Amino acid sequence: MSEQLLTNFTIFVMAILVGFAVISKVPATLHTPLMSGANSIHGIVLVGAMIIAATAHDAAGYLLALIAVAFATMNVVGGYVVTDRMLQMFRRRGAPAAPRPDQIADRAEG
């Protein structure tokens, strides 16, 4: 293995361990708001993973880049799914749907 690949792999493993340590210390009541606020950070991680994928030169580098892009994508999608579910909790049940633009125009004419 090349020295650069070993360095990148070490950083990857350390990021996993630090991320796990930080997330495991967050109380359950704060996890959802923090996750929804971190969507932009996940997007930055995804961009970084794609940049690393562009600089890969061997099979192991491509594999690590693929794993990094897959995990970053899961973080982005998961963050938005959790945010959507959280926002659904605050919607009123049976609330009327918002009127469509053509319905608003019909009301203004009539």
C-alpha cells in the first residue's frame, strides 16, 4: 500500500470513530433537530468524497472513494428524510390543503 493511501485510510477510520463518539453522546431529544441542522455539513462531506474520488489512482482508492460517496449520500438523504418526518409531526391533522394558483385566480374573478 502506498503511504498516501494509508494516510487517507487512517483519516477515514478516525472520522468514523470520532463521528460515532460524538453522535453516541447526543441525547435522543436533541438528535432530530441536530440532524436536520447538519444537512449542509453532510452535503460538504459528499462534495469532499467526490473530490477524493476524482484524485484516486488505484483500485483501493476507487473502492474507498466509492464507500465515502455512498456513506455521504446516505447521510444527506437520511438527514432530509428525518427532517421531513420531524416537520410532519407539527402539521395539523385534517388541515385544508393550500389552494392551487388557478383556484386563487377563480376566487379573485368571482
